Amino acid sequence: MKQFYPDLLLRTPFYPHPTYHDSSLAATIKTPYFRAALQLARPSLYQELEKCSI
């Protein structure tokens, strides 16, 4: 019988790897899904982006 840790949090990419190109990075950063994930993963980076209005 398998048991999982009850407080396990699994993070997986929302967008596929090919999506992250230099040409579309600015648009990707502005999406609500990316911003929410960034806020959870790296609050300090999220706050810096908010300061820059990116």
C-alpha cells in the first residue's frame, strides 16, 4: 500500500518548455497564471517585478 505525505505540494510547469523563448518571455511574464506561480515560488522576485511595473 502506498502512502503519500499529507502536506505534499507538487509544482509542475504550467507552460511547456518550448514556450519560454526570449521573444515571448515579456508576454509570458505578464500572464496572470505565470504571475501567480511566481508569487508562490519566488515572492522576492515577484515583488521586484511589481516595483518595475512589468
